[in-house]
Amino acid sequence: MIVFPNCKINLGLRILRKRGDSYHDLETIFYPLPFFDALEIIPAAEKTITFTTSGLTTETGANNLCIKAYELLKKDFPGLPVAKIHLHKTIPSGAGLGGGSADAAFTLRLLNDKFTLGLSQDQLIKYALQLGSDCPFFIINKPCFATGRGEVLEETVVDLSSYNIVIVNPGIHISTANAFAGITPAVPAKSVKEIIQQPVETWEDELINDFETPVFTQYPEIQEIKQELYNKGAVYASLSGSGSTVYGIFKKGNPVQLAFPANYFVKQLLS
């Protein structure tokens, strides 16, 4: 059985406060995009799980989130068959697109469906949270207003059907810890939940990703990507997550001609 884990972008991302458990409270809109990895799971005759990959380089050891997802369910379902897992990776890792989190969540979903574990969506979300703060979103996989550390999810309506989205990744690895260290948490005057209901044309001045300030300070070339997207006609552009991917939202019907360095990953998507 094969499934296709998709990526996400963050529409706004505000860091509200530091918590006592070393995490931060935040608010953001998770928005899924049609850009996919491919994940296959089949029963295996071997005595231990087999995990292989193709495409972009990704972690293949015990720290891989697909393997962690399998082992997490195996603890509670000892009868879960040994599996062969193959992941074809096209979503850049560590890019603010949630590719690893999607792979983990889709592994949970696929194992649940293929081996008839009978887990509800709420139960899958609880398992997903043990794998990472972004993972629960990919169980729902619809636009969501996220609070807490990203795991408190409320489905919301975001209509971008009149737009195309371009994602640009310069291949720079951003330390999330360092990015958090450059932020002074604060509760904004207007929530992203409110801003997102306004016309997209108003987002430029109000829909903020707090990670942009520390990331752009350290990596000016990432800020230049955002500016170039605006120069080419984006109605809104932003860093996704803690980066380093920047996305631009463009009105459909307006051709977008972009010229980024050859080593940059650039993809145009229908929203």
C-alpha cells in the first residue's frame, strides 16, 4: 500500500510565551500543499523492520520518524506485523515544510489502515504528538488554526483557490533552537486566526512570522528570496516555520518568471 505524505506552510507564526516545559506557546495556521513524498509499507518475512529510502537524502537509522512511528505502535500492538517501509523523499528536510512530520503521521495512518488497528483520529493524534509538535496536523491534514506548541488544532477555512503558491528553498539548514533564541515572545494585538479571514492583499502588513527577524538577520540571502517574490508580483510572501523555505502567493493567470541560483529548490504549486 502506498500513500503520499504532503508538506505544509505556515500562514503567520507568532511565539506567545515560553513555557515551563521548555516548549513555547504559539499560534499559526497550518496550510497543506500538494507537494508529496511517497511512502510504501508491506508485510515482511524478515524478523525485524526494513526501512529503505530513495530520492533526497534523509535519516535512515533509528531516529527516522517513520521507524519511530512504527515502533510506537508496536509497543501497544505487539501483534503488528513486521513491515518493509520504503520512503521516496522529494520534500526537502529541515526546510520548514513539515516533510518529516508528514512522513511520521502518514506512517501511523497507513499502519492503522493496512493492519486494521481500529485507531480513531483522536487516538492517532495522541500518538502523533509523541513524535513531534507538527505531526498531529498531518493526521487531520486540512487548514488548521494551531495553538499550544502546535498540537491544539481547530479546522478553519482558508480559501486560496484563486492563487498559486511558489516555494523556494536555498538549501540552508536553520537551527530551530537558535531561531527561538532570537525571539522575544509576545501576544500580538491581532491573532493570526483573525488576520487570515481578511483579503490576502492585506496580509503583507499584518500576517507575521516571528522567525523572520532572527533568520533574516543571520541569513540575508533568505530575506532576499522574500523580496524577490514580492518583486515578481506575489500578493503575500513569508518564511515557513523556522525556515529556510520561503513561499510566495500569486494570483492565478499571472505568469511567474523567477530566476534563483541553480542550487535553490524552486517549485510552483496549485493551492
